[in-house]
Amino acid sequence: MTLGNVRDLYQQVILEHYKKPRHKGKTDPVHRYQRGHNPSCGDTIELTVQLNEAGDTIADVKFDGEGCAIAMASADLMADVLRGKPVSVALEMVQRFQRMMKGEDEFPKEQRKLNVMAGVAQFPVRIKCANLTWHTLKAALESTKEQVPEGFISNENE
């Protein structure tokens, strides 16, 4: 497969997740909640997380919001791979995704669908769009249920 074909495939996957997101909405119940905002281009996201009974594994992740295709596809792809993952693994995945956006890493075979976002690294101005949902997830997972977030978390200081 040529580089052009790979790029086209990546664009198709991003557009598919943007146009027909599989994880839009709110989890029931909501154990973690966080809102995120990318001031650079106006992307906003509301992320809800449902944890297992022990509170250490992600049972479900859903999102709502408005933004560009990259931001919304990143949220949908992230939600897709996080189900059933321990919170500690999810936080490691946040770090890996951020390294991938710098061209320094990629996801292993079992999570390779996230690698479609690697192409975003070629467009530095769009990296914040892809990272928004991951920053929002990190803030949600590091909070407690009792902490109700005020306002939005921003990724402006990347």
C-alpha cells in the first residue's frame, strides 16, 4: 500500500468516526465527568465515564460536544478502546497518545486503530484537536466522584 493510500484510509476512518460516532451520549451511571475546551479552534467536549464496582476499571466512556472531525473522531476512537481497561492502563494510554502526537510512539497491535490519529502529527496546529479528549479523560480519571468540575479543562498550554 502506498503512503497516499494509507493517508486516504486514515482520513476515511477519521471521517467515519466523525460522521457516525459510536459512543456519543452519557454513561449511566456517571462516575466521572469532565468538560474540555480547545480555545484555539473552539472544540468542546463533555466526557462521562462509568467505572466497574471496584472503581478501578472503565466499564464505559461516552462523549458529547462539538468540534472538528479530528477532535470528535479522537473522542470516539478513544471511547472505543477504553472499555474494560483498568484506570491505570487508560492513564498510560493518555501518555502514549501524547507521545504519538509528537511522532515518538504508536499503539500496539491490540489498540492499533488509535494509530490512525498519528497522521495528525504532520499538522502541528491540529494536534490540540486530537489531544483534547485525552486531556479531558486524564482530568476525569484523576478526579473523584465528589469533585464536580467547574468550567472546562483546557489544552491551551501544550
